[in-house]
Amino acid sequence: MLKHKKQKQKGKFSFTRFFQKFQPGDSVAVVQELSQPFAYSNRLQGRTGKVIEKRGSAYYVEIKDINKTKKYLIRPIHLKRIENAGGKIKCQ
């Protein structure tokens, strides 16, 4: 897991990822953008879940943590859409 960005990338982020849209039921992975504040622990990095609803500019994501399902409110810059094609997961 990365702890910091490379020198030339510090402070920069992708507008495409910042303004991406998701529909309820979409599968997403949590990928922390290091130049933006992330309110949760680093344990969420790489976890996958489903989008439940949009609330304001963020999305409610349901993530299974061992045996419990937990809900997190995460901004879209920290999410990456994934596809489930034939049992394999592909990140876009």
C-alpha cells in the first residue's frame, strides 16, 4: 500500500475520477486517493462492495467485513468501478 505519492504527482488528482457517477448496485473497490482526505482507516484500502445510494456528493457503499456488512459514506474519488466477468474481477 502506498503511503505517499511520487514527487511530481503530489497535489494532483484526476477530474475524471472526482466526477465519476455510479448507479445503485454497481460493484466498486476502495482505492484511496492520497492527495485527498480519507476519513476511514487504511484497512478499507482494496476492499470491494456494492453502491447502495448516493447521498450528497458521496456514495453509501456496503462492504462485507468478515461476517458483518458495514456501510460507509465514501466520496467518488476514492472508488473504482469493477466488473465481474465470468468469475474474474476486472478494474476499469
